[in-house]
Amino acid sequence: MTQIAFPEGENSVVEIVNSAKEYGYTKGLNGYTYNENDNVFTDDTDGNQLAKVSGSLEKGYTIEADIVISTENIEKAKEPTGGGPGIPPPPDGMPPFDRKPKDENN
């Protein structure tokens, strides 16, 4: 996930944090992209993509968000798309290429 939609408006976390000069935030809302103008969240008319925010400026914030991951096209996504030569077959005697995600611990 690279973006999170935060609730906006008067007294929202977005407004509070971006105006907290005592914590070093000096930009304010200058240049802030509101959800309604964001190319990711603009279609969320029901607020389904908004994070739930709790906490305070002094103690920090926690967010809670529902993230839905579709597994509908996983098998199709494993197939080469034809944009280039693809992955060459392994040399003789080597095991086939494993397309599973790499374990973060290895």
C-alpha cells in the first residue's frame, strides 16, 4: 500500500498535523492533495477507503484500514504477458523457476 486516505475537514487529523508548527510542520495544507482530487481516492464516494484514525498529536496516531486483496487473477498474473522475451528456461539439470514470492526472512 502506498497511499492512505485520511478523513479531512475542520479539526481532522490532516488539518491538525499539517498546522502543528511546534512539531516542525511548516508547510500547512499548501500543496496537499485532497481525497476528492486524488487519482486513487476520487472515486470513493462512500468513504470505504478512508482510514480510521485515533490518537493525538502529542502521543501519536494509529490508523486502521480495511485492505481487500483479490485473488481472482493470481494464476493469470503468473503467466508471461508478452512484453519482452520473458524468463528463459533454466539450464539443463536445474530446477524450474519458482514464481512464488520470496520469503522475507531468506
